[in-house]
Amino acid sequence: MSKWRWKSPKIYPTARLSGAFAVGAIWFFAMPWGGKLFMWLGAGYNLAVLALAILDYVWLDDSRKCSVSRACEPTLSIGEKNPVWITVAHTGSRPMDVMVKDEPPIDFGISTRFLATRIQPEEIIRMNYKVSPAERGDYEFGNVNARFRTMLGLLSRQEAFPAEINVKVYPDIFQTKRHMLFSRENRLAQLGIRRSRIVGQGREFERLRDYIPDDSPRDIDWKATARRGILTTREYDVERSQNIMVLLDAGRTMASATVEPDGTLGITKLDCAINASVLLAHVAAESNDRIGMYCFAKGPVAFLPAGKGASQSTRLLDALYPLKPRMEETSYYDNFMFVSYKQQKRSLVFLFTDLIDPEASKNLIANIGILSRKHLVVCIALADYELPSIIDGVPGKPADLYNQAVALGIVRERKKALAQLSSQGVITIDATPADLSVAAVNKYLQLKREGRL
């Protein structure tokens, strides 16, 4: 870690002082018409401005009793708006106008470059802005720079407050925190997660309840329905400690950046899959299931054997943190054989991949049977935001018509690939980056509820 060298405070004239002296110059330009009267008036005016500037300089010394500091989490979430707090404390005797400019990592998106406030004597003010990391990794914040003014505003004093800190950008842990909070308050529906309590088809009967549209018809208890006069469903205890394996395709097609609804580039498709894996691992840990992870491209990239509990979620987060997409074609055969060998017990496998590339889809379809013969496989393909908007848009020029034809071709190939996977007993999900985490968790809860594993 480099050491900070103290930078002496610097005093600058403001635009207000420059404007005041510019007005004072008018008196001298008017001397040919006003004679010595204008000269003396101009001299007196400028001396008054100079006296005020000297007074401002004296008052500005009170800003030395101001301190500025920064606070943020040591671990930030990729693709999220992480708050950074700036605290300004003043122990002097005069009000101060303060403008703060922080030095976040240059790769971060920031909500605002400047924070401004007026602070009174013996007051502490907290302000915040938000940073949006686009990649995982280690980053460093620099100084916090502040510029102070008095009520006169003729001079400003600038100071750099040493505040160097190192932060780590992890997969999205905000969604896990939100899930924990909403779960405690029984508000998971607001996250899009359909049911917070997991029940299913195990061997032991649990209870009868009213039928809801998501229930399977085979769960209906017809005798109880006839007796009560309303549709009634049977519930069973879910078998615990089931095995969940998350497979992450880190090949070439997962390196492309997602496109947000507003047209801006977002995080990579691999990062979207990693974020969904973190939430899935958290929910699986709550359900006492064993979860593991395998990341691959041409060959193995990272492997974490299945385990359970909160400690496994932490190990999974640490294993996901350094993963980067590889600019190479994915070898599905070799990697699926590896998973089949390592994971002997029947498991629920979540495969995060991309199906836009037709050739990659052929390789995946040809080799998915290696997994589906032994395991229950859920293939989650990341859809792009921009394709539906291109297809539904009205072409205004020939290039737009060409883009529509290409987009239709991509969607057609994608649906064909998903259908071929489904024909081999693979459960498929086609989700946008925004819906990916919730779609994966809902499918996991549904399969547990139905006792499919």
C-alpha cells in the first residue's frame, strides 16, 4: 500500500472575487469622461474589495477546523448501486460552504461527482453518493477532496484528506440481504419469489389446505374436496439435504456484456449467472440442502464440492469472486463427463449458459444427455433485453429491417435449441438478466415442492 504525502491547503480566488475586481476596472476605463473623481471612486472600490478579500482570508482559516471522511462497505456488489458516505464535521465558529469530490476507482460508475452543503458551527453532516462496479476484483479509493468557502465567497480553500482504502467487488450480495430481510417480514412476493415456505411431495403427509392455481392436480384430495365443498390440496414434508450443483459456463459467449433496457452496457452474462448462483446458494442453505459449484470453459476453471450450511455459502462466494470469462470455446463433453464422475449421487443441476451461438448450442444439445441420464438438469439461458425491442420496433430505414431479420433469426434458433433440450428431459428457463436470480430460485422452490428430485 502506498503512503500518502500530505498536501498543503491551497487558496484560490473565486469567480465572485474576479467579477468584483472586473467591476472595479470599469471606473478606470470611465476616467476620460469622469476625470479624477472616477479614479478615486475606482481606487476606493478596489481597496474595499481587497479589504473584504483579506477579511475572507482570515475567516477562511476557520475551515481548518473542518474534517472530511469517507465510509463504505469493504465488500461491494457488482452491478448494484453501492452507497458511499461522506461525513463533514465542523468545530469552528463560522458557517462554511463545502464542496466535496471523492476519488473512487476510475472503473466505477458514480451517481454524482460533487457533493455540496453548508455546515454550521458544531455540526456534523452526512452525505452519500453511489458507485456501480462493472467488474469483480480488488479496487482502491483515493483521497477525499474538499473546497471550503465562507459567507463572503471571495476565496476558497482546497484540501485533500487522506482516505485511501481497499475494497473488494463481490458478486451481488445485496439480493441475498434483501431476501433475508423480506423473508423475516414474510414479504418475499415483493421480490418476485412466489412462496417463502417450502413444502412438497415427500413420504410423510403434512396437512390439507385450500387449492391454489400453482398446485399440481395430482395433489388434490378428492375425498376432502367432496366433504368440504371446495378444492383441497395435500401437502407433504420435503426431503431434506438434497444435492444441488451449479454449473457455470465461462466460455466465449458468456463474456459478452448484457444490454440494459435503456441501451447502456451492463455486466457480463457470466456475472449475471454468478449473481443468481449466490442467491440460489443462500436459499438452498436455508432449506438445508447441499450445494456445490463447477465453473468451466475449455476445461475446468473452479470446483467446489457440495456442502451445506451458511459456511458453504461463504465458501461459494469466495470461489465465485475471482472467476472471469475465458475467450475460448466451451468443451461440454469433457466438462459434463467430469461432473458426472465427481457427482455420483443424483442431484438437481442448474446449468447457466448462453444459447445464442448456433454452433455452441449444437455441442450442448449433443452432450447434455451425459448429465440428464443421471441428474435432473435445469438449463438457464440468458436472454437479451434488446432483441424483443428490435423485433417489435417499426423499421425506419433499410438497416433497421436488416436488424429485425437478424434478431428474428437469433430468437428462432434460440427457441429451437431450447425445444431440443426439453425433448431430452432438460428443464429450460429463458430469462433476462433482471429476472435471472428470481427465475432460478422460483424454479428451485417449485421442483422441491413437487418432489421432482
